[in-house]
Amino acid sequence: MNANIAISVQNLTKSFARAKKQASIEAVRPLSFDVQRGELFGLIGPDGAGKTTLFRMLTTLILPDSGSASVDGFDIVRDYKEIRQRVGYMPGRFSLYQDLTVEENLLFFATLFNTTVEENYEFIKDIYSQIEPFKTRKAGKLSGGMKQKLALSCALIHKPSVLFLDEPTTGVDPVSRKEFWEMLKKLKAGGMTIMASTPYMDEAVLCDRIALMQDGKLLDSNTPAQITEAYPWTLWAVYASDMFRLLIDLRKYPLTAACYSFGEFHHLSLKEEGDKEDLRRYLQNLQHANIEIHSITPNIEDCFMQFGKEGIS
């Protein structure tokens, strides 16, 4: 085992049974990747991609069907007790005791790991100090951002070497999302290995490396910059008055490789170097009005759509 690898996944799979006479659901198909020590690694994908199932296997909550994985050098099946002492896990849904206060929740989790809040207070101080003024408030009465900070404090109270965060910013306001990722940067700077999943493509660029995941498969894994630089097509943003009809007509354009809606524009990928004026004439001949065409740089979401379309694994 390479000492620089904190998480190693080799051909890991997991399926779930369905009703009689129906095929089982392949939640995670053979997955293989490594996470380096001290790395902030992002798992990017939509709901149903298999992210939560993967996290539950890596944190020893469920057993894999096949393959193997290790966390901090320990096997997820054979050494589950060691792993549970060494990792912090923040599930996607708020799972703390809502009828306990902020302080009581933190004390409870410290006790589970045979430690005290006083012993590790300096480790969580930057995060917990933001909610400490509300320590007597019931957890169920906290705002989304405050619940997030409390859950992270509880996941860190035993000073884990590896931190797993399953969609930690889902349903949280933009300001709290930004604050949360700033906190993760500080933890990473202190040497912690962090693996975080998210459905938000804009959070991908905040990670050292990312893995794009869909339908239980790994589409690609690399740094955000390297993934976007490898985008194979010319990419344009196109607008016209009738956006629905525009989407249909752009997909019929002879050079179109792919076309999807992105906010106010459609992102058009061309199979070869295209001519803006030729595209404009094509749209004008189809009676489109107020046409705008801009050359743009691909983002992570463009790359994700490309990989999903091609079915790369």
C-alpha cells in the first residue's frame, strides 16, 4: 500500500434488490480510483449517481458486493472498527438529535469517541465558535447553515484523519455554501484528507481533483482544469427570441455534436471548427430573431454532459 494514498478503491460494486422478477439496481458499478493524503477530492454527479452508496461503503455502513477498498490503510470490510475510529462522516441529511441542544449533540459525539470537547476544542474552534453563542438552542431549531456547522463540528470532534462529506451544502443558501468551502480549505491546509460529494458543478473547481460520476459509473477523474482543457469540441453560447425552437434547430445543424440549455443560452458543441456567420445565416434562414452567438470556454458541466452523452467509463 502506497503510504501517500488515503483512500484506495478497486473495482468496487454494489447492487440493491428490487421487487420479484425485476433486475436488481446497480447503484455502484466497478469503480477504481485513489485519493492522496491531504487532498480535497470531489465526487461530482446528480442525484442517483451512486455517490451516497459509495460513501456508505467507504465509511463501513454497508458491505460491497465485490471489489475492495481501503481508508487510511485499513480494509473497509476486515478493519471496519479501525476505520470508524479514524474517519469523520457527515451524511447528506441532517442526522443529529434534533431534540438535543447544540452543546448536548457535541458532547454526545465526543463521548462516542472517548474524548471530550475541551480536549479537542482548538481543533474545531474556527467552526464551532460561529454557533457556540447558540449552544443552548435545540438542533432542530437551527437554520440550515447553522445545522451544517454543527454537523461538521460533530464529525470533527475526534480529530479524524479522513473526512467524508456527502452533499454537505445541498439546500443551504449561497453565503453558507461559500463559508462552508472556506472551512474545508482550512481543514485541508492542516493536512486532513477530505472527500466531498456534490451535485453542484460550480463547487467542482474548489477541489484539488474531481471524479465525475453518473449511473454508478466513473466518467472521468482529474483536476478540474485538466478536465475542461480536454474538452474536444468548439463551444458556443447561442441565444434567440424563441429558445425552444432554437434548441431544436441547433440540434439539426449539420456540424452539431451536442446542444443543451444552460441558463439564458444554449451551449452548442461543434464537431469541427465552425464559422459564426455560417451559423447565423442558418438561423436567419429559419426566421430566428435577436440572434446572439459567443465563443465560450467549457466548464465542468459542459464536460459532464459530454461524458454522459458518450457513455465514457
